[in-house]
Amino acid sequence: MKKRTDLQKTRHRQPNALAKREMLECLQRSGYLMEGRLAKALQGVGCFVEPNLSFPDPRTGVSREIDMVTEPFALDSKTPGTCVKTTFIIEAINNLYPILLLTPKGWSPNTDPSYNLRYKVTPLDDDQAKHPFATEFDVLEWHGVYNWKLFCQYCSFSRKKQGGELMASHPEDLHTSIRKAAEYLLYTENDLNSWMDKRKDDYWRIFQWRALMVVQNDLYVLSDDKHGAAALTKIKHAKLEYNLHYGDTPTSVVLDFIVEEAVPEFVRQVELKDQQLSTALHRHRAP
């Protein structure tokens, strides 16, 4: 058999090498590597991460997937009988163009602050406000919910064609991720009722859920400057109020838009507040 020349060997290897480079570039654009980085960063701050969890679409019943769900893994033996935790529902947004939040939410008599931070407590009662620590602890106040600045609108950008006019719109993939995160949050909140029953135990729990839209690249908010003119501000974290129907019920969910690099510290700060609340609950419960 005739041996291949060095040139033939090079030509034989070149397509494979090129394919690997193209595959890596494709992965960078697609966001799959971003999900891996997020999981590693969250595990690095003591969280356990569950990727690609499925849940039924509330409109069609078809199974859908959320990018990842994570919780801090912290068992505190100093506060027996109490548990305060936050579950983070994460969609990773590999945005090529900036994402912008705009239209700050003003005061309205129709606003229910309890929609802004979703939580459940045990022991349950016919009226959640009557749980044993209701008069001592306001979960919303504890997390500063009454002072949250919310935005009501979002958009991103694209060009009609290469080098063409810049357009602002609701990208379909971004809207899908927002709705999916909101629906998964509502699904898990409702599903918890099936076992958080006061007849089962006397554990004092506060379980909370937050939906995080993790942005790889630029995040901005639009607000007025001191002269009343529109101004763009580049930020790391902002909150969007998203309105939707869940089944036949109109409701709203607040989603945290946050840049990738800021996620670990944000999770740490929420965990710290939860630990402080758990300690306060335990002291209140102690005879």
C-alpha cells in the first residue's frame, strides 16, 4: 500500500481541526457554555444545581424544560424546627445585543406586593396571614420588597440586515424564556401545597422562589435624567414585573434580570438574609 505524503496527511486532518474550532465557536454563540459556567459558579458558593428540569406547559400539557434550578445547600443545626430557603429558577440568556428594561412601575391601588416575592409557610392555615409568626415577621419587609424598583417593559435589539437600521423589539426567544421561568415558578409554588400540610408536622418553614434571567452581555435600564430626558444606564441587576394568565387566573411575577458575573454574590446575599430570618424565627419559637 502506498504511504500518504505529509501534505496528504495535513489535508486529511485539516477538516477535523476546522470542525472542532467551528463547534466551539458555535457553542459560544449558543449559550450552552454559559449554562456550564453558571452551574460551576453556583456550586462554588455552596449551591446544588439541577439542570433541565421539566414541567407541564399549563396551556398544552406538553413537557417543557427550565435551564436550571438551584438552592444553597445549608443545614443549620443551630435552628432546629425552622427552615428558611430560596429556590432560584434560572434561564440563561446569551444575548448578542443589549437587553433593556424600561417603564418604571408607579404606585397603584390594584398592586398586591405579595406577588412580588412568592413564598409559602408552614404550619398552614385557612388564611396564611394567621401563621404563628405573622405578627412578628413580615417576609416582604425582611427582604425589602416594599422598596423594590420595578420595571414593566423590556426589549432587545437587532438589525434588519447587516449594517442596517437598528430595531427594538420583543425577541421571541427572550419572551419564551421569561414566560417559562414565570410559569415554572407558579407551578412549583402551587405544587408545594400537596405536601406542606400543617397536620404532618410542626416545622416552621418559609420557602421562597425567585426567577433569575441571567444575561451574558449588556443589561441597561431606561429612565429620565435630571432634565427629564431619556437616559440609558448600564447596570448589573434590575427587576421586571411580568403579567400573565396562569390557567384562567391573571397574575404577575417579578423576575430578576442579572448579569452572569453578579449571580454568585446575589445568591450569597439572599442566602444570608434567609439565614438571619431562620435564626430570628428560631428565637421566636424557643420557649
